[in-house]
Amino acid sequence: MPDPQRERYSRQIRFSGLGEQGQERFARSTVAVIGCGALGAFQAGALARAGVGRLLLIDRDYVEMSNLQRQWLFEESDALEAMPKAVAAAKAIARINSSIEVRPLVADFSPDNAAELTEGADLFLDATDNFETRYLLNDLAVDRAIPWIYGGAVGSYGLSMPIIPGLTACFECIYPEAPSGPQPTCETAGVLNTITSLVASWQVSLAFRLLAGNSVEPRITTFDAWTGTTRQITMPARDPECPACAQRSCRHLNGESRPPISLCGRNAVQIHDRKRPIDLEALAARLAPLGEARQNGFALRFVSPPYELTVFPDGRAIIKGTQDPGLARSLYSRYIGN
């Protein structure tokens, strides 16, 4: 290890659980962070500061003002420019640690691209906000025998657990079906920035152990940052009938259960079945007479009250201001085309 690197990570190297050998393992590792919101932004920053050699930052969304309360890597300018979160995170990390490789991937994590986006990853960190994507991530992890760390937070409550294919129960063993009925979200129940950073920090701590070649205890850990309570329970045994890890059906990875459009959980609908390149500059010029249209090369934001459309170069779009898929499809066709 070069002397400048040894000095940079000296306090980490002196920790008996890591040492220089652990630090060198970090430098050779690749971690895919799926989602760059409250959990993912913290994870990415912590991994970068720790010297993990290569980060894959995957996110479909753009920075908004409401994100700044808890998403540590972003600034007001990122929100004003509607900067894609993966790009904004990568730029911030370049200022934190220029010696590591960071790949921002502005994409919807889907069955069509999940394997390609995470190529070369040694570990996955979950920073998503829906069960659909987690089932997909679980299928991919089981199929490729790659560990991943689940995490979630809302209000003041959060939880995390490690999922090691072949050793622990998988996500679908524990959650055979997604919860039914309305579920609390950050939009409806709010969220403290302390719980998101607490959960993300725990996820990264588990990742450190795995990247350094150590084992982790198969435990579900829950936190409440408001009441100060913490609880750990042993994860249940693997389900011998689990479709994901026992039968290896990979139905989520095969796209058997993915709808062409999905709710984003914030009075918005995502349309992700349009696979065609879009010239954002030309689209902005076409939309300008109809409302406010701004593009930055990564995404185009078009405002036609009460709706706001954010369009990406691959044809994907997020329509804000409705939760009606039919209306969202109509707005897409009206302003972008079929």
C-alpha cells in the first residue's frame, strides 16, 4: 500500500478487526449501491471515505428540495438543477476521495438491466424504497451467490438484516409476499434523518465485515431513533419451499411479475416500458411553448401545472401530480409521444 494511502486510512488500519490486510481487501472490492436516496447517499459516502475501490451507484431519480433534509451528499444546487441522484452523488464523492472509481448509473433497476448494472460487484447494498425492487435484487443475489444487506426506514423506525445466499434465509423466505394495503412512506409518515443514517451506517458496518473476509450474524436488527430502543432477533431458517432460494425460479429476475408502470410512493407514477432514445434538447425546444421545460443532459423537467414530467434519455419518465396510471400514460403520450 502506498504511503499516502496508508496515512489516509491509518485510523481504520489500526482497528484490530481490519488491519492493513482488510484495507487492501476494501481497495480491491466493488460494491453496488441500489438507490441513492437517504440510505444510499450515506452508504456511498461512507464506503468512499473507507476506501472501497469501486462503487456502482444506481438510481432512477433526481434530486428534489425535500431530499436535502436527509440525503447527505446533495446540495441545493443539485435540486435546483434537477440533477440525477447517481450523478450528483458521484460528483460529491469525487471531492471526497478522488482515488477510487465511481460509476453513476442513471437507470431504473429492472429485470432487463439488473445483471448488467451490477456486473463485477462483490456485494449489494439495498437503498431502495419498494418490495418489487427488493424481490428483484434478492433473485439476482441468489442467482449470482452475492451477499446483500437489506435496510429500510420510515418515521423514526428502521431495520436491517444481512442476506447471504446459501447460508441465511433469503428475503423471500422472510417476506413471501409484499405487505398488503397502504403502507407508511416518508411522504405520509415523515422520516428523521437520524434513523436513515443509523440504518445506513449499520448496513455499511455489516458490509465492512463481509468485504474484510469476516462472517456476520444472521440477525434482524431494528432501531427506533426517537424512543432509543434497539432490538435484535435471529433470522428464521431458510424456507425449503422458497421459490427464490430453494426452487431458484427467479421469477422477479425473469420479469414475470413486473408491471410496465409503477407508483413511486410520492404522488407520482413511473413509466419504464419505453425503450427508445430521446433527444432531450429537441424535446425541450418542442415543449417550451407549452410550459416550463429545462434539461441538463441527464434529464428533462417539464412543468405543466398541476403535473410535472421528468424524462430521461432512455425514454423513461416520472410523472408527478397523479397516482392514476392511465392519466400518467395519457400525459406521456400527449407530451412525449407513443
